[in-house]
Amino acid sequence: MVELIATTPAEGLLPTSRSGVTLNEIVLEQVISIAPFAAQAEGVEAALGIKLPKVGGSVAKAGKELVWFSQGQFLAIGFDPTDAVMGKAAITNQSDAWCALEIKGSKSEAVLARLVPVDLRASTFKQGNVLRSKLGHMPLHITRVGKEAFRLMSFRSMAGTMVHEISRAMDLLDARG
């Protein structure tokens, strides 16, 4: 009989660092998609005790983090809202679907500038801002989590490619000295 061993999406690939930039895997214990039914957004907010973020935003309160994910869809990260919003929203547990990485350091913006076709400079993309974009050919969800830190999320099946692409950009930046 085959014995299955649970691993994280980027198991054995990280951490890595170069030129003041560190890339680590983040293990998000729970990632739950919330899509409020028509006219139920206020009911979802009341049930959760936290406002739903605006487009391109995130909110955190008392250990609960909600991030805008797409039109009418949000991700609850680190907590399970299922019981609270039952009947008010479509709910999907996506905890095993995503690979989450954190890139941080003084040159993290420069690394991402080589990979992502949007302006992620702190002057335009502030802490708590989120967006959907692409990293090469992969869909990417980006959250600025600190002055020099970003959370990057893509499909679990693309973890190796995501780590490879970011590591390569780190190498190229490092080679410039």
C-alpha cells in the first residue's frame, strides 16, 4: 500500500536569498473563498464583524484577514467563516489550492519589476493593497504586506515554476551587482 505524505506546495524549494531579497514559502492554514449572495454583503460583514475590503484592498481585524480576490469574491485567510456566513454567501475552501510565497527585502520591488507588468512601487502600491496580475504565464495574486514585503499567491500546481521564475529574477538582479 502506498503511504501518502502531506507536503507544502514549495516543499524543499525554499528559502532562498540574494542581494538583500529573501523568498520564503508561507503556509496559509486556511484560505476560504467568500462570494456574498445578492444584497447580502452587509449581512456577511455583520456576521464576520469586519468590513469587506474594497476592490484592490485588504482588511485585518482581530486575527481575521479578508482580501479582495475578484469581482464580488473575497478570500478569508487564516480563519474559517463558514458557519458565520452560511446562507449569505457562496463558500469554498481553497486551502490546498494555492502556493503562497513571501518576497521581502530592499530590492523586492526590483525583482518583481522584472516579472510583473504592473507598478508595485510603494508610492503607488501601498501596504494592504492587492491586485490580480500575471507572473510570466501564471495567474498571480499580490498583496503588499509590508514596506518591503509582498505575499504572492498562484496555483499550487505552479509552485515550482513560480519559485524558479522569481529565483531567476533574483539571480539576474544579483548579477548586476
